[in-house]
Amino acid sequence: MQPRLMKVEQRLDYPIPRRSPRIKLQVPVFVRGTDPSGVEFIELTKTLNISATGACVASAHIMRPDQLVHLTIPAPSPASPSGGNLPNQTAPIAARVRRVEAVGDLKLLGVEFLKALE
């Protein structure tokens, strides 16, 4: 009987080298995108981890790989103590969905920024 080499090969998971290290950090973000039926949405959610080149974002919306989304970090209101030093609005960060994983009612989106953060 021959060993099942194909099954062993299929189970191997070769890690893809990352261009920048991930930091486990929850940051509130607005995600703007389009659902599969073509309806635009904006959702307040959070990152689970982030790097200079991408992030893992929790979402209630279904998205497909290669879809473009825009992430915006909400700025504190000017009335807050630190609000005077921050801009009223942050520029949207364009990103491409690279991975979608369902976890209960949420989807975990692996997104790659079109331009690395500085």
C-alpha cells in the first residue's frame, strides 16, 4: 500500500512572508464598501490587528476577495481634551480585501492597504 503523499502535501501550510510585522491592536474604523447585491454601506467596527501594509477587520457585511473598501479612523470630537490636536477627519485608507473568514455572525476581513502607512 502506497502512502498518501497527496493528503500530506495538501495539509502543509506554507506561510507567506509578511512585508511588515502585525501588531495586535483594536482601532475603531469606519468601513465603506459595497455588499454583493451592489448596495453601498458604511459600518463602524474595529481592527483586530494592524501593520503598515494591512489589517484584520471584523465586519457584519459579506465581502468578496479583491473587493475595494475604504477605512477611516474616527477622530475625537473637538470638545474632548485631546481633540484640539487632531484633524476633524482622517483621510480614507484604500484597501483590497484579500481574505474573508466567517466567525459566527461576523466576517474577519484580511485587507491589504493600496499604499503602505507611514
